[in-house]
Amino acid sequence: MGLFFAFLIIVLWAGHLVWSLFFFAFSWTDPLTYLHIAVQGYLYTGLFITAHDSMHGGIARNRKLNDAAGQLALWLFAAFSYKKMFPKHMAHHRYSGTADDPDFSVKHQSFFLWFFQFFFRYISARQILVMALLFNIGLYLLQAPLENLIAFWIIPAFLGTFQLFYFGTYRPHRYPHTPGMAPHNTRTQKKNHIWAMVSCYFFGYHTEHHEHPRIPWWQLYKTKQ
């Protein structure tokens, strides 16, 4: 089932992106434009959640297949390196909410300052060059309209990043850390499976994720029972 959901998200992301880039009549005055931007942003979030599950071995029992699915999802998201991100995510679980947590900000608890620290900690010059190359291939070789590339490829990637940061890092791990948040320095959403799925693929059930990191996103709601 892990492979099925990984395949489903990747196919939906790719299919909706291709349709939006080449077959959608773009207009900033059309409400459907914003709907498709939101849908693509949500699918971007799904790509990263897929890679995240891969890091915890939740995609496939075969390690090579599991890691390959995670690397593919990360590369499609923004040309991230699975090998570089994996140890950082393991450090996040080991040192959650402390100065040794690469996702946490001891210095900046402001949403935007923390976000930019988080963003620049993971982005690299290689990624920027790869994404710039892909953008120019889409624009000049494949002749996708510039407005469509911006609306359905660039903006949704940032929307997905914001969604992941808010529900997976900022909201669950921010100060103050209370005794009830021990030992993972994390809080969780109240039980509401529909909102949990819509908001971030059940990732808002964050204490439960830290307690049961190998449970994939599509089964995480069960930990609320």
C-alpha cells in the first residue's frame, strides 16, 4: 500500500502539472486558476510527505525501492538530495525541539524569520541551478506559457513548503515547551480526521508521528483511536 500511495501522489502531481501547464487557459481573473494552484500546492505537499515516509521506511520493505521512491519524490519537489536530507530528518527526531534539531529555531520563533532560516538551511546552489535549468527547458524547449509555469509550478512549490513548515515544524514544535510535550517537544492537533487530512495529510497529528514514526501518513489517523 505504501508503494500504491506513493505512485498515486506522484501520478496525480505530474498529471495535474502537465494539464495545468499545457492545456489550461490561464487567467488571473478566473477563479479556477486559484483552485488549480491550491490543488497543485497540496500535491506538492504530498510529494514531500511521500519522501518523508520513505525516510522512515514506510514505502516499501525493500530498502532500495523504498529509498528510490523517496528520492524521486524529493527530486520532483525541488531537486532535493535524499542522501543529504535523510540524516537531517533523523537528527530532527533525535533532538526534536532543541538547538541540535536542524528544523528548529532557538533564536527565531517568529514564523517568517524561522521559515527563512529553515528554507535556507535546506536549499543549495545546485538545486537553484537545476530548477533554473528545468524552468528554461519548460519555457523555451517545451514552450509552456510563462504565466502557467509561474502559477502552477513555482507558486505551488512555495505553498507546499509553507504548508509543511507550518503544520510539521512551526505549529507543533514552537515555544513554549510544556511538560506535556515531553519527550519530543511537540504538540498535536485535536482529533478531526477530515481537517487533519486537508491541512497536511494527517501530519498535524505530530506527537503521534514522533511516537510512531514508521506509521505512514495514510494510517497515522489510527493513532488517535
